[in-house]
Amino acid sequence: MERILITGALGQLGTELVIELQNIYGVNHVIVSDIHQPLHNHFDGVFLTLDVLDKPGLKEVISKYRVTQIYHLAAILSANAEKTPDLAWRINMDGLINILELSREVGIKKVYWPSSIAVFGPDAPKDQTPQHTIMNPNTIYGISKVAGENLCSYYIERYGMDVRSLRYPGLIGHRGLPGGGTTDYAVEIYHEALRNGKFTCPLDKHARLPMMFMPDAVRATLELMEAERSALTVRTSYNLAGISFTPEEITKSIQKSIPYFQTDYQPDFRQKIAASWPNSIDDSAARNDWKWKVAYDLDGMTKEMISHLKVKKQAINVC
């Protein structure tokens, strides 16, 4: 029976991935961890406070719970990483190599590690950015992700390990709160639309970026991890495409449900980061290798986000 360790589980992706993995493998077979304590009882089953820089602590957990798979999600995201580049490098890189080394030592069957569209940088093709292209990112987050992709590839080639990865676009979900990413405006905007009817956007109104609704991202992750290893041709990280839109377009989508909603544009340092990223992604390798297909468009995502957040708001008001 599989026993799965998730690091960084309190983030946006982790919050949703835990639920799906527990549904598949059972609550007692998913060990949930983060460096922070949850504000309230997020999860059933085992929750551990775990620092990915603490290699002996990681080793003890892996041994105690007889871990067979690791989903290593712990990281400092793009906008926050620019504020503390030294810490971001240590968390993003030293944490990863600790996981890879321990996985090699104890024989972990599969490791999952997320990469990002931040790997590409300003010189990559902007439209339908290909799987294999120039990668010269100008953010510490992007630099750490390129290095991480190469490190994972090294462990695959050198030690025969099974390490899998996706280059996520901006992820949008209703369960977890934004975690300091440049694309997090597209989560915050829904909360503010319902809370205040207005939003101050840190990006230019025309800043087109690749995004994805969280159910698609979780499904893509699980489909990749369940795919036959022999079918996978990418040893770094698979491009993953969802929806590309601008702040102006998501505003118009929200206005279909909340007509009075307005967005004010006050670009800050995040606009420079966004300007270095692709407009859209070519994910043909994922579609060919493991039959990936996106399900949600912009309006479909907006409908779901507003519906779920309204339910949460009503529950809070009742309490």
C-alpha cells in the first residue's frame, strides 16, 4: 500500500491535492506536512510540522511512516522570493536536494516536484512557448526552478529515479489563500469582488498570462503521476496549458455575475515579473505522452469560483 508524504501542504496546490490523495489512498496513508501550523483543522489524518531544510527530521518522518511517494510542494513563490532571494534559494533548492537525496537513499518509488512557467524568462517565445526553448529567467524563483528541473533530470539519469514534474501556469482555486505568487491577483480578484465590489490590480490591464483552475491542475498532477513511466519523454518538467487571459478579461468575466464590480490598475514590481513570462504555453508533449486535456475556460472557472466563495461567505456570516 502506498504511503505518501506531502511537504508544503498548506499552500494553494497542497490544500487541494491532499483531499484528492486522501480520497484515492485513504486518510491514514497520506502524511500531511508544512512548516506552519494550520489556522484551523484543515485535514483529517496525520499532520506534521516539518522543515524541508531539516534533513534528519525528514529522514525520521520518511522512515517512521514508511513513505513510498513524496509530493514535494514546499517553496517560496515568485513575488515573495524577490523580497528574500537568499531564503528563497535555500528553501527552493536545498529543500529539493534533501528530498532527492533521501529518496535515493531509502528507495522512494516516485517523487513529484512542481516547476513553473517562471523558468522561461524574457527571451523565450511569448506565444505558444514550446517545451524546449531558451530559459534565462530574471527572477530568483525562475532561476531556482530551472536549476531544480536540471537537478531532477540529473537524479533520473544518474540514479534511475522516477521524478515527475509539471510547469504550472498561475493556479486559481477557492480553498487555499494566495501564497505570494505574481499570478495570485487572479485569486484575490474573486475574493475582493465579493467582499468589496472593487479590486486594485498589481498588473497592467493588458498583462496576458497563462493560468489554470485548480481542479484541472490537481487532475493533471494525478494523471502524470499515474501515467506509465515508459510513456514519459520529458525528464525535466512538462509544459502545462490552461487558460490565458488579462486582468481586464477576468474583470469582464466577473462582471457577468457581479455587474457593479470594478478593477483599478496600479502596477507594482509584479508587473515586471509578469512581463518576462509567456502569454500562452504549448503543452503538446503532455497531450501526446499522457493525453492531457484542459476542462475549464475562463467563464466556467469564474462561475465555479464565485459559487464556492459565496457559500464560504454565507457560512462565515452565519457563524
